[in-house]
Amino acid sequence: MLDIPGLPLPEQVTRYIRFPDGVLGRITVVGDLEPELPDGAQYVTQEVYEELRAELLERHDTRVAEMLAAEKESRRQQYEDLVAAGIREATARALSGHGGPLDDDSALTGAGS
């Protein structure tokens, strides 16, 4: 921004936006300038933005946990199938990844480190 001595600088204001596809945005505008939003996008208050953001983060965390649990179950099933097929336990663990560091939930979440 151009700084001219003696000329007051317009105030910067943070605006919060919700796009039609659910994406959230945050922009900083100067003074009374308001950018034209795409069709369907709307300005929301900071409180609404924070609530929507918290909901998105919670849904994301839930989905990641579901995916990790499904992956863990898949490795366990592969291990059991390999053992049932007569593969040695150590080899079955190595091939499937079951019982290894990925089965330790703290390795995935960073807990315990």
C-alpha cells in the first residue's frame, strides 16, 4: 500500500466469505472497498465463519479417523488371510503391515511423542 506522509491510511477490515460449495474464505479489504463476490458467495460474520470452520474441521477429523480405522482393519484382514494360506506369521505381518508401527494409533496422530 502506498504510504504518503500526512495522508491517513484507510482502515483494513477482515471479511469472511462462504462460497456456494461450502468453502470458506477470509480476505482483508481496505476502507470501503468491497470486492465483487462470485455468484452464490456471501459475506458472513466472523462468528458464523468460526462456527462453520469448526464444523468442517470436525467432519474432516471424523473422516480421517474412519479412513485410518478402515486401513487398519484391511491390514488385519490381509494378515489373517495370509496366515490362513499358510504364510509364516512374520512374513504375513511384513506383507500386510499388520502389527507394525502403523497399528500404533500414536504413530498416526503424533500422540505419545
